Amino acid sequence: MNAATQDARLNHLAALAARCAPVAPPSEQGLVTTMEALRALIFPQLRAANTTGDAAARQVMRGFSTLIAEAFAASASHDDGNAADQFFAMIPAISERLDADVKAAFDGDPAARNNLEIVVCYPGIRALTVHRFAHELDALGVALLPRMMAEYAHRETGIDIHPRANIGDALFIDHGTGVVIGETATIGNRCRIYQGVTLGAKNFDREPDGSMRRGYKRHPTLEDDVVVYAGATILGGDTVIGKGSVVAGGVFLTKSVPPGHVVTGPKLDLRMISMGGTI
């Protein structure tokens, strides 16, 4: 490459970089550090022996104050200064809800030996911990940060929960790998969801100009005490699974289910052949 060509390429790349003023998103490393500090605050079992509750609280407040300020700066939206204070005031109530999630996991899994095992090892609890805080930050109008938190949990657990999804108390997500809970999904109290479950959109409506329609309910509703077994797919904003119903594994569902029903798929024709036989 001759000097003139190199200069032209550099000028082109410089112009590309200057298209808009650089605005840094909230720090990824700051997010990870602060989320781990938050988990240690909520679950004292995770706290280092030489870390007091007061020290943990101060670390969380410093971390989230910075992240929230960075999020508002990156989105060029206005912060009246109250978002962080309102968020910190919510932490005790969210902690109580997470205690109910831990109890639901213990009550729902005979393999669980104690709460410590659940807090340390269960991906569903880790994902719900992140979600419950991300959901409240989103409700406070904090941009970008809630979605970054959700993707952090997704990477860590394999569970994808949009921060705007409404989740009731005492949810148990068992195993969790591959669970997807969409933006406008609603989940009632005391529900159980197993690995590979999707609560998704059936289709995407368009505006008259052809652009994607936004802000309407696209994902299903699970009423209280619903169980959805592994690999089930439930789609559509008008799909409601009634209280106490059970959706069997592998079911593909796009219509509502009355309360107290069991939904199963077609029976498969299973064959068993000895190892020495032929198919």
C-alpha cells in the first residue's frame, strides 16, 4: 500500500469514527463487580468473612450510583437525581422476594440439601436475582443498564429474561438452560419452569409504514401455580395459561388453557429394539 492510499484509508476511518460523539456505556467490569457485591449483600452466606454488612451496602451503593449515572449519560436522558435513591430504597423488599424464590427452589427440588446450596449453585436463583433488580431499574426509567444486567445473567446462566417481564413471587426455574422469557410475559405466583421453556411472541405486528410495532403485549401470561415442563414453547400475547394448569414437556402452544388443566402433546410411537436387532 503506497503512502497516498494509506492516508486515504486513514482519513476514511477517521471520518467513520467521527460520525458521532463517543458515548461510553456503563462499565461491563463495574457491572459484574457490583452485581457480585449485591448478591453478597442479599445473601450473607456469600459474603467474605471479613466483610461487614455495612461495608457490603456501601460497595453496592457506590457501584450502582456510578452505573446509573453512566447509563443516563450514555442514553442522553434526564436523571432528576432520585433514581438511585429510589432503587436503594427497594432493596429490602426485593431481598424478601428473593428469599421466597430460594424457598420455592428448596420446596420444589428434592435434590436440594439446604439454602446455601441453592444460593451458590442454582442458576435460576442467580438469574432471578439479577432480573428482580433489573426490572425495578427499568421501571425507574434507567436506560441500557437493565438490559446489560439481563445479558450478564444470560451469559452466566443460559437463562434469558427480558428486564420488563413481570414475574410474581416464589418462582422456581429448575436447571434453567435455554429458558427464554420475553419482554411482555407475565408470570404469576408460585410457578415452576423447567429447562428449555420459551415464553415467546407468536408474530410481530407492523405499523402502516411497515416498521415494527412496539409497546404491545406479545408474550403469554402464566397465572398462579402453573407448571411448564422442559422444552415447552408457549407463544402469543393473548395466550393465557390458567391457574394451576400444567404444560407437559415438548408441547407447542399458541392458545389459552383454562385453569386446572393438563396440556400434553401427541403420543409418540416408541419402539424398543434389542442391541443385536435391526431397525
